[in-house]
Amino acid sequence: MSSVPLLRQLARAAAACSLVSVGACSGITDSTPTINRYGAVNITARSNSATQATAAATVIFFDAFSIAIPNSALQQTDQCEFLGADSVFTEVRGQKRAGAAIALTAGPNTLSLDYSVLLFRYATPRNMPFTYTAGDVAVIAIPGDPENFPAISIGVKLAEPIVPGAIATPAAGEPLTVRWNALNDPSAAVIISLKYASSPTALRANAQIYCAARDDGEFVLPASALTAFQASPPALRSLQLTRWRTNELLIDAATILHIASSVDTVIVLP
């Protein structure tokens, strides 16, 4: 499964004992300055069709003094920024154990997420993803540990597969219109990442236009933002669309559990 910014941010949070916002886009997080114990469930998927996706799950637990929690319901204002494109794989690591294996129910699937003493996390086995259908709900049951995290369950409606409409590389001076199968669901949102090489001589896609968007089915990138993209070698240009949805539980004044479901599709733009 691909690692969208949600998962990357949680990985960095566990390492630094502090969670930062998704992609630096403002207005899409809940700020909670006094949380001490944090549980993060991430279900990442790749669209297979208009109705099905293939997913993997990771669960981590860690301490945090000041955090900003990704919240898809708050991302209802379109906005973009220029960012570097990180090609380095980040291994998601936690800090604490919260009991024995965690049970995951996702639609018709019932899975056991075992604990890794090497990575301090729970996860579906590598190279063994599961498939879900649009409309399915995922529920995670945490057995708990008296010293680290309480026993509790949390669920989220899984992010429905995101299917792009016809998208073509625009001519110089023209905008790029991105279309997809809209949900118009205020609990979901979309991330658009247009990746490219920052110069004609670059060897990899090292830059991106990163946009947070409402799930309304259309987003227009103006021609003025596409100068570097147009100059990039065509083989290094791509577009990634990610739909995501979140839920969270404030268990007590010192403990919060968060779940994020995301699904993406990648388009090569010649």
C-alpha cells in the first residue's frame, strides 16, 4: 500500500513524541494540547475499481505532550501549497504495547494484527492486504494494557475508492482540471498531489503541488502554478488522488484514540 501523508505524519509523530498536522495545510486538524497517551489506527488502500479497494492496517501507541490530530471533516476548504516530494520510505514505529493481538473487522474481513517487538506496532502481515467494498465499515478492538492504553474499540467508514475522470496534461498556459467520483460527504475529503521534477535535469520527482480539497469532484490548478510542472521530464510527472476519512475518541482527559482510512489512485501524466 502507498504511504499517504496521513501515515507519514503519524510515523514522525511516534518518533518525536508529538503529532504534527497533515501536509502543513491549515484548518484540517483538531489541536489538543494536553493529551498524554495517543493511539493511532491507519488503514491505507489503493483503489482497484469504482467499488473495491485493497488495504493494509497499522496501529501504534505513543506518548505526546502537544498534538494536532488529522480531521477530514475540517478539510472542507480548497487550498494548495508547493512542497518537496519525499521519496524516502518511512517505517511506521510506535512506542508502546496495548495488549495481545488487535482484532480488525473490515466489511466481511476479520483479521488479527499481531504485535511486532521490533517496530513496536500492530499491523496486517506484509504482502497480505485485504479487500473491502465501498460502504464497508472498519472496527478495531484493542485489548488494552493497564500500564499503557485502555481496552476500547473504534470504527470508521472506510474511504470509498477514488476514481479519476479524464485527466490530460494541459498545454502551456492552460489550467489543469482534476475530476473524480465525488461523494459530497462532509466527513470525507480529498488530497491532490501533483508530482514532478523541479528542473529538466532532475533524476526524480522531487517537487509537488499539494492540495487539500473538498470531495466535490472537481479541482482546478491554475496555469500560473504549473510552470515547473510543464518543464519537468514527462516520465517524472504524476498525479495522486487520495480520499480520506477519520474518527476519534477522547477516552479521558489524558488519552485519545484516532482512526484514519485513506484510499488513493495514481495517474501518470505524459
